[in-house]
Amino acid sequence: MTDTALTPQASNRPERHVDLADAVADNAYAEATLEAHKQRGLVWAIRARWIAMPLIGIMLVFINPAWDVMYYHVILGLLCLNGWMMGRLGKVGRSGYELLLIFLDLLLMTVTMVVPNPFAPQEFPIAMQYRFDNFIYFYVILAAGTLAYSWRTVIAIGTWTAGMWTVALIAAWWLSPVDKALQQRASDLFGDNDFLARFLDPTSFLFHLRVQEVMVFVIVAVILGFSVRRFNALLMNNASLTRERANLSRYFSPNVVDQLSQNDEPLKQVRSQDVAVLFIDIIGFTRMAAGLDALKVIEMLRGFHGRMEHEVFRHHGTLDKYLGDGLMATFGTPMAGEQDATNAVACARAMIVALDQWNLERRRKGEHEIHVGIGIHFGETVLGDIGANRLEYAVIGTAVNIAARLEEISRPLQARIVMSDQLRDQVGSENVENSLVEGFVRQADQDIKGFDLPMTVWTLS
């Protein structure tokens, strides 16, 4: 390990191409997420229909407690069946079958509301059908349509309903005969009040009220359509943020990702802070890699990094960077904790256990065992964002260099873990689990490259 490994390295990647690829990937991910939400919304829309139709059926019995109401129950059953077919054939936002089934929904409802019940014993002009305010039931279909998160579907329901209702109104007015005698009786009854005579005329379609129904419905449908479209935009944005957070988690530990996601600014000002620093490196990696295929080397490094990274995150550490066949981790960043030194020692020992288990698997497969050196130190560091436009969160300072040198002297000391006296003292002051330092052997007056004074260290073989 060289000194250059301890300093942040600038990336030479072609930023524009990477950003463009990421944008395409993010868009595809967001669209897939939105499509999944829409499909679940379609399922909920169908369930809402299956709940609403029986409730309407019960209400109709209350409104009209007669056997002829069963006609409308059959219609409600057909609407439920049509909803089931939507679930089987519909694909939100791009299905011709779904649009056809919605059209059949609205057509069936329009015909049912305009044409009198053939089983009803009463006979009255078709114009009276419009006095029952049946138009309000279209709002149930419209509301269920919003659950599918498709603004086009909502607008289609609004415009198709308005069109069908208007065509049915014109057809009923044009084709239905006018009962002159009934019209005259109404006129005779309310002849002294022209408004009541026109409003209560059973042969009048009251076109101004029909226009009001259609206009209000279209306005509501358009508003809901734009609301659904706005919700889709928010959902797409949230999906992109979720993907970005997932991508950050591949490179940063969860606590750094939390800080980045919660702050409106990056990790803010540069500051000094006491931090526990851990370095781990594979011993003899160059010689081992020379005898292996390149793909095998990459596979081995991925297995090693994955296991070590897991222990870092499990012990509340931050993965600062990968260093070829090793890595650097910090404990107490970006915010100091109550047992950072303890977590560092616990992580180092857990790394050894994980490595022993992995070596057992490797021996069974006839593969080389992997041996490591670990150096851990506790001391003052400088941490914060460095860079201009492309920021990198960095931890630098003497404490980082000491931890790296402790990892290097693990070879001559024939130790798997080398920790500084300062770290051991800090573990004692945290009073959490002092048993973690049991088994370490004191090694006094050790020369550390780059430092004038010798140090006392503790080793675990």
C-alpha cells in the first residue's frame, strides 16, 4: 500500500456519457415502477367496483322495494363481470381491450338509465327517466378509474360519458312520442305558475339541467385527470429518488446515505473530529493473483469486499473507499457515536471470523486461503466534502496515516489485527464491551514509518 492510496483520486470518466446513461436507466426504472403501481391500481379499481356494486344493489332495494329492481341487479352483475374481464385483459395505459371494456361499461349504464325498466309496472314518458338523477352513478366509474393512475383513462371516461349521455338525450327526445294529454294536464295544474309548469312537466327533458350534468362531469373528469397526471409525475420523481438512493448505497454506507438524503446541502463544512479508522489488506495478493485467471481474481475480490463491507455496515461503520485488494472504513462518520472505537474493534474481529468461514469454504473447493492484515487507530481527523462540482466525502489526517501504517506492520509482527494504544484506551473509556480487547498482546516501542517517535501497539494473531 502506497501513500497515494490514502488520498482521494480524481475520476477520469467521461462525465457526459455516464450521466446520459444514468438518465436513461433512471427513466426506465421510474417508468417500470409507475407501470407496476398502475397495474396494482387497476386491481384496486376492480375491487372497488366489486364492493360498490353490491352496496348500490342494497341501496336500490331501499329506494324501490319491488321485484322489478332485480333488473338493475342484473345490470350491476354485468358491470362486475366486465370489471373482472378488465383485470384479465387490461394493461393500464396501453390496452385496447381495456378501453373497449370501459366503453361497454359506459354504454351499458347509459342505455340502462335512459331506457325504462321493461319489468316495471308503471308506464311514464322517457323524459321522466332523467328525473331520477341516475347520472350520479357515472361518478362511481370515474372515481374507480382514478385508482389506475392513468390520466388518459380518466379523461376518456369523462368525454365518453358526456358524449354518450348527450347522444342518448337527443335520441330519446327525437324518438319518444309526446303525450299531449299528459302535458296539458300538467299545464292545467300549474297554469298560474309558468316556472312550475315547465319544471314539473313529465314530458320535458329539461335540457338546461342535462347540460349542467354533462358540463360538471366533464370538468370534474378533467380536474381528476390532471391530478392523476401530477401524481404520476410525483411518483416518477419518487421512483428516481429511490433508485438514486439505492445506487448511493452501493458506494456509501447507510449512515452516509441517510445524511445525504436528509440534508438539503452536501455534508456541509469541513471539520475536525475524533474518528476510529480501519484498514484491511490481503497479504500476498500480488503473488496470488499472478497465478489466477483475471475473472477469478475479480470474483475473489468481489467475494472478499462483499464480506468485509457487510461487517463494516453491520457495525455502523462507513466504507470510505476500496483500495484494490483492501479497503478503508471509518467509525464515527459522518456523525460521532457513543462507541465508535468499540465498533471498530468489533468489526475487525468480525472480519476475521467471516474470513475464517470463507477460507473453510475455499479449502473445500481447493482454492487458496486468504490472509489479511488489519490496522485500527483512533484519533483526530479532518472530514467533509472536497472537490468543486463533483464532490467526494473524505476523511484525511494523521489518524488515517497511522491506521494505514499499523496495517502494514501486521506482516513483520505476524498479527492479523494491530491496534493503537489510543484506540484501546478509547474502548476502555466507552465502557461498552471491554472483552473485545481481550487476547491482544502489548507490543511496545514499535517504529512506524513516517513518524519519529515509536508507538505502543496491541496485536491479535
